[in-house]
Amino acid sequence: MNEILTIDQIIARYAPDWVLIGEPQTDEILELQGGKVLFHGPDRDEVCRKAMEYPPGRYALHFLGMIPDDLVLPLE
């Protein structure tokens, strides 16, 4: 998992998981374009715990699954 992949390659390989991406590549509006997949899995909390094992730096956490239309997110 040390190769830099495009977001399309990441989706093709790892959907519908959560992915932790190192060296994220973004466009001018900071939309994720690619990077190195460091870890992936279906459980967001597990991926977040894994992220804490890496030294401080620039990372992206991205969900590759479908978000339900009826999803409700509380704002606190």
C-alpha cells in the first residue's frame, strides 16, 4: 500500500470501506484526488485508532460507501 493512487483507483479497490490516506493530493478546492492508502476497513473507529499510530502529518479519512438518503446527523 505504498503506491500513490488516484481517488478512482482507491474507490475501485477499497469501496465501501473507510480509508486512511497519507500524502493526500487535493485540487484547488481541497477535494481529494488521490494519495497513499495506509489503512482501510469497514469500522470508522478502527481506522481512526490506526491513524493515531502514525506521526503528525497530513492525512485524509474518507468513506467510500453509500450514504443513506434518510441519514440524520445531529449538530451539537
